[in-house]
Amino acid sequence: MLEIKNIHKTFNAGTVNEKHALNGLSLTLNDGDFCTVIGGNGAGKSTMLNAVAGVWPVDSGSISIDGIDLTHMPEHKRAKYIGRVFQDPMMGTAATMQIEENLALAARRGKLRTLRPGITKAERESYIEALKILDLGLEDRLTSRVGLLSGGQRQALTLLMATLQKPHLLLLDEHTAALDPKTAAKVLDATERIVSKDHLTTLMITHNMKDAIAHGNRLIMMYEGHIVIDVSGEEKKKLTVPQLLELFSKVSGSDEADDKLLLS
């Protein structure tokens, strides 16, 4: 479903601030893979997600989704294939609009706009059913303005909006990092339910190694712009945080794992 081949990305090339963010990164995700991504600050995690999303072009290499070459496709055209949730809960929703209006915008993404009435009864009923999966009671607050919701509720709504059209690929960029632990756990549970229900191919960046082990069927760790650990299936399920840190030290040749990786 996602194929990244030998991509490189350098920022501020030729200056004293030159930074090689991605160094020959390659990654293939199969249809339905839920892959968690961990690594220290500056490992290249967000750079990889931004490269896939088209926020900036890569220097070399290729990126394709479902056999479609996206390498030179602008960001707005990639939105047809990609759903994305950012770290900031305020980024994915329109605060002055109602919950049902936000969902209507998400449902109409990429479709021809007409002059027909705004939200039909059938659409409203489908939004109620969709909101139930979040288990936050939002299905009873369709006409509430999104700006009145808590950060966790807004992030859960953003997640639902990003997946309403069932994207080819879902990108989650530390989407629970700004939430308190209890709320983060609720959003992660909702993420699991949505990804599982719709069989979504997903890349989720997290700084929480316990969450990285507990969620998804595959885990990769990045270091200096490339992947140093890639585990899946039963091997991933049996991992512990100390084992993961030890594995990182071995494959990276670094004993700085505790300093490089943020454990929460």
C-alpha cells in the first residue's frame, strides 16, 4: 500500500546549518498494516511523514501509494489518498462550526459541490453512527460548536474526520502527545477501533514506547534518518521497553538510547 524507496532529504544544503534528515530511507507497508514509529528527536520521523504527505519534496528516491507514484505530486492532490491527524488538537477542525458541519466538510472532501440543502437526514444519521465509535457522547451533541469541546474531544473528532472517506493511508503525527494520559488513552482506543474496522493502512509516530509496543502490528525505530529496527507480529507483541532500548543500542552502535528516546 505504501512504498518508500531510498529517499533522501537535506535541509539548508551547503550552509553551516546543513541537516541530512533522511538518509536513504526505504519502507514498505502492506495493505492494513498499522505501523508505529519511534526514535529520538531529530531521527527523521516527522520528516518522513511530511515527505509522504507532500509538505516538501524529497531530494531523491520515490514514494508511491497503492501503485500510484506521488513523488512529484503536490500536497493538495495527495490529500485524495491520505488522511492526517496532527499533534495540535486545534489544527484539524473548524472551531466556529458545529460538529455535524465539520463532519459534512470531511465527507464532501474531493466531491463535486452543489446547491442542494446542506445536511440531509440520512447524512445526519450516518454521522451519529460514526461518532458512536469514539465513545465520547458526541453523537448527542451534533449542533455543538467544536470550539466548545475539550482538546481530547477535538482530536478524536479530527481522527474521525480524517478517516471518514477511508483514505488509502492514515498518518498520525504524535496525535496524542498534547493530551493528558487518560484522554490520550481514549483517543488511542478510538484509533484502534477505527483502524481495525476500516482496515486502514496506518503510520503512527509516538514518543511513548509503551504505546508503540501496545498498538499496531508492526514497529519501526528510526535513527539518523533511516530505519534501524523493524519488528512485527509475535516478535513485536513480546517486546518490552528495556528490550527495545537494548536492541536500539545494539543496532545503532550508540549507548545514548536513554538520552535520545523520550519515555513517557
